[in-house]
Amino acid sequence: MDPENGLQRGITNLVFDNPKNLTSLAIGDAFVTTDTLGGGGLLGGISWGRNFELSPYLIRQPSFNAAGVVDSPAKAEVYLNNRLLRTLELPPGPFRLENLPYNSGFNHIRVVVTDAAGKTQVFDSRYVQFSRLLKPGLSEFFVTAGAERQDFGRRNFSYDDTVRLLGTYRQGVLTNLTLGGRIEATDQLINTGISVSTALPLGTLDLAAAVSQTEGVLGHAVALSYFYPGRWLGFGGGVRLLSDAYANTSLTLTGDRPRLEGFFTASVPLGSRINLSGQYNYTDQRDALARDQISLSAQVRLSRRLNLFIQASQSQVQSQSPDNRFSVNLNYFLGGNTNLNAGWRQEGNQGVPSFSVQRYLPQGEGYGYRVQLEQQNEQGRAQNIFLYNAPWASYQLGYSRSGDTNNTLLGMEGAIVAIGGGLYTTRPIRNSFVLVDLGNVPGVATFLSNQLMGRTNRQGKIIIPNLIPYYGNQVSIDPDSVPENYLAANDSLLIAPPFRGGGIARFTVQRIQNFIGTVVLQRAGTRIIPALGEFTVQRGEEMVASPLNRNGQFYFETLTPGDYTAQVRFEREVCAFSLSIPASDKLFVDLGTLTCVLP
């Protein structure tokens, strides 16, 4: 909700998933990104591409495999970076171990196979795991055609007049090599490029190159980046070069661009409590002055709840005085998902104190907030926001003030789902969801992966959004929150809903009721107490029995309302009659005195 422009439309699209081919087709708005030399943005149109989220168990990155033959039962020990991860039992014959575990960065994996005779086989490999790599034979792609959405958050249906076409394709070729290509076009532009991602013995390397033609003018660009992901020292750097006439769907021919852009970064841990990092950036714009910046930062864990952050930076625009900045922040964890932060920021000769307190929004029902205050140039600044997850929607209420300028934010988002013969409102669903059904038992606490999501409504139901698709999500209830006159047969289920789909978690909950009364026999007007006899009631396959005390009193638990055939056994007598069990909300139901007439 915008105070000036009213209710605003967010991202809107219709998505068709094809889990078999791992592709999705979207009609409507979509955020599009290509590579470091390409364009993108928020486009309205049609998009089609690979969607790995449709198969969360798919191993996308290259992994280590081991294969061999054993003549007798054997044991395989898997070591990752000299740490034993698992032990496997192998039957006689050929074996193949696939998709063995790995860490990001450098990996040393070793598999030791020992058979019953003590014969040993060792499989050893060292490699660098890189998130940009795809396993050999696996590809990813997307194709998008649409117009750029403008004034998002202020106007609902504002799109420019230029239709953009963007497409990318990447293919895993070798375990350490992934190749890619890209194309972008409008009625005035054509841009195409290639990319190479590779893992070297001493790090990872990304290369990209592109050419463009717009208004009859040719442009070109190249980019390179390298990272060394060491455990005790990590560093990397990169450079990007764009010609004066280079253009893509996000960069026009007249728009300013960095002709030369470079960076270098490094980090080193000092023990388990201190981490130091530094970064240098340089940018030489075509139309603006060159600029560089260097920054150093330190993170210190003072205690289990208290952390210290220190940062110093200097930036300078060509031929101008440098801009020096320094900041120090203390962050204290108060508990209950709440953090307290106090800091000081020095900008030249100006000191800026700041204070903030934040409670993180829970995944389920509940609230969160952030209050941030600072004082600069004798003007106060405040940014405050309150967030609330209700069972049926999520709400945002915000207020900010800078000097004499005030802004107010009011937002709401949610979803409507149809499942199990009902229609439900809930919080936004971005992955998958589940309907928890406890058979008209209200107020029962429900959990997703041991995190409280909320309580069942009056109909004994609750929608839990944002489950992991195609994955065994643990959905559970708190037995202690089940009313005392009900008994839950189980308290945990595994649910694996499809992507953007839902499942139903039905918990069997039986109502507990106690039925009491007295039964007497009658023969020729004579009343007989069947002391220490047996009273049985039966309906279909449901049969329960109760012993009778000396006064002929009986006791049953949890009978379903309806008509039963009753039978009294006393000494050598058997007497049968019809019995109707009434529906009742009471914990104890007194059936009174029941009379069975003997022949």
C-alpha cells in the first residue's frame, strides 16, 4: 500500500511446471539475470527454462565416484579432508560409490575398501568444488521475451515499449569445466557472449566475453575472476573491461559504464574468535571520474552472545580529497530471536551514533520488529517496522522519519489455496504447503521441523506454507496441546509435497469419553442384579466388553455414537437387547439403568 498511489500490485505470474523435464514456463512478471556482462531486470512476458527446484535431490555439481570389485564381503570407509564421514558394507562383486559428499572449496576425498581377507583398495582424489560448475551432462538454460516493468511499487501496469529477448545456456562438460553461451536482442540491439567456469588445482576461474551491435556500432567486453578458497587464507580478484560502445538490454549506448573495473578481496581467520578481511575496488567510468576504495574489517566474538564489528574504509574520486570512514558496532543477542545493536560511524569530521533493536520474524505465526535510530547533522533519523505472521496473511506496518520527512508503510500479502475439498487463506506460499487436519480438534500446536507454525482452527485444520518441495518434511503436533478428552494415535508425519503444490497431513485423533451406567435383568417381574457378570456391546466389527461390579455397574471408554447390540452374561444366563449410544460433548456420559428382559 503506497500512501500516494494506493494499492500496488506485486510480482504477478502464472507458472506451469514440468517435473519430468525439470522445466518451468512462466507467464507474467519475472526477475531475469544473465551473467556479469549481460542485462536483465524485472520483465513482463513469457519465460521458459530449467528449474532445479523441481528436483531437490538432484546433485547439480560434480562429485567424486569410486568403482571396483571385491571377492568377499567388504567394508568401505569414506574420508573427507582426513575426517571419517561414513562406513559402508559392500557385498561380493562389483561396486560403485557415487555422489560422495564434499565441501565448498578444497576437498581431499579418500575411500578405503577392505575385504574379509584384509586386502585393501584406496581411491584418492583432490579437487576444488565450485558452485558455478555443473556435473558433466547436466545443463541449465532459460529464454525470456518481454518488456521491462517500470515504476515498480508506484504504478501497477507500467511497461516500456521495447520487447527484449534474453537467453542463456550452460553445460557441464568435464568435472572441472562448464561452458556457456548467452544472447540478448531488441529491435535495435544484438548481444552475444560466452562463458567458461573451471576449477584449477589452486582455485577457481570464471571467464566471460561478449560482443554487441547497436545502431550499427560494435562493442565488446571481457570479464575474469579468480578465487582461492583456502581454509586458513582465502583471496580472489577480478577485472571487467567494457568498450565505449558496448551495450546490452540493461545498458544503452549513451549510458555511462565502467571501462575498467577491478577488485581484490582477502580474508583470514585468527583462531576461532577473530576474522579479518579486506577489499580493494577500482572503477574507471567512461563519462565520470575514476574512483577507488579500500576497506578493512574485523569481526570478533567476545562471548557467546556478544560480537564486535569494526570497519575502516577510504574512497577517493580522481583529483578529489579522500573520503575516510570508520565504524564500530556491538551486537548483543538478548534471546528470544532479539538482537541489540549500538554503534558509532565516523564520516570525515562527522560522528553518527546509532542504536537498533530487532526481533526476527518467526517462520510460523508470530511477530517481529526493527527499531533503528541515529543522529546526523543535528537531524534525527528513525526507521521502524513491525511484522506479523497471522494464520491467514502476513502484515507489515512501517514508519520512518528523516529530518522533517515522514513516510508510512502498510503492506499485506497472502495466498489462497484449494485442497482437501476446502478453500483456505494463508501466508504467502513460495515453495510448497501442507494442510494439517486433526478432525475438528481445535487449538493443537503444529510444528514444521520442530519449529512452531501455529495452532489448528475451529475446524481442526491449519495451512503451513513454505515446505521444501519433493523432500520429506517433518510435520508434527504437540500431544500435550491435544484436549484431555482426545487421544492422538500419532504425533509426527513426513510430507513430501510437489513444487508449488500441497499435501495433507491427517493425524488420527480419537475422542475419549467415559460411559457409565447400571444394567439389571428382569424375569417375570423379578429384578436380578447380574453381580460380577459381563456386559458386551457390539456394532459391526467394533466390540467392547466391561465387567460388572457387585451392583451391576459398567464402564466403557470411547464408544462411537450409534446403535449397538448389547449382551449380558451372568452365571448361565445370556440376555441380549438393543442399545443406543447418544452423541455428547461430556467427558462422562451416564447411560442410566439399562434393563434386559429374560425369557
